[in-house]
Amino acid sequence: MLTISGADPERLAGVREDLGPLEMLVSEQIDLYHAEGAPPVRCSSSMELVEVLEEIHRRCDPEYPVCVVVALPRHNLCVGLGADPTFVRIHAAPYTGEYYTSVGDPGVQGTREFYGCGEQTRVESSSLVPLADVLEAVRHFVEHGRRSRRLRWERRRSAG
């Protein structure tokens, strides 16, 4: 079980997003769902979130990579861990099935299976990108609320 220290909410009150190159302290919670039936890991900053994601990645069996969910107040990010290359998807409330996914090499055929959070996620191989880029995209989205320009993105709709 991962133990994450929380930040004092009163200390974070009123922190602004214009901290420049410094990490933005997030006053709203970041919950990371990583295993079926397990409580989420609560993170208090993007740096802490990336550290937890890296730890889960290191602990994963590469034969069975996992899909974790980063729950933010108005977005969910699905992140593949345990495989490199991997993927990231951004879903926005009200969660109507539309999402943005990372785009790797569009010429690559096939799919990759990711497990976790009670389901199996099939990801097109053309969506796989380096893990370092995925972690940077997650950090960027948490800090700025925008997709990182480090990755190419494609808007998609879930089947069914």
C-alpha cells in the first residue's frame, strides 16, 4: 500500500496558478485510483502524483500493465503504467464518451491490453508514446488544465 502525505489545506488556500516555473500547489484534491476495491491515493501536488505514478510503474509486471485513473474535479485521466511505451487519455465532465488520447506512430498496427480498476482496457498501438512524455503530460494537465504540446492528441469517442 502506498502512503502519501497530504498538504495542509489552509496553507494551500488562495494559491494562484501563476507561479511560473515553480510547481503549482493544487488546492483541489487529486485522487489516484490504482486497484479494484482499494481506496484512492490522495495526492496534494502534481509532483507527488508523478512520484506515485512512477512507483506504481516500477512495481508493475510488464506482462500485465495497468490502467490507473487520476480523478480531478472536472476531468479524469486514464494512464497506462507498467509498459513503456504507454498511453494517456483525458476525459472531461459530463463524461459523454468523448476523450482525447495520446498519438504515437499512426502507422503502427495492433493493440495493447492494460488491466486494473476492475476492467480491461484495449489501447491501439498507434496511441502509445514514451512513458516520460505521458508523465510530463499528466503533470502539465494537473498544473495548467490544458493538454501538453509535448504530445500529439486525437479526439475520439468510446464505442457503445
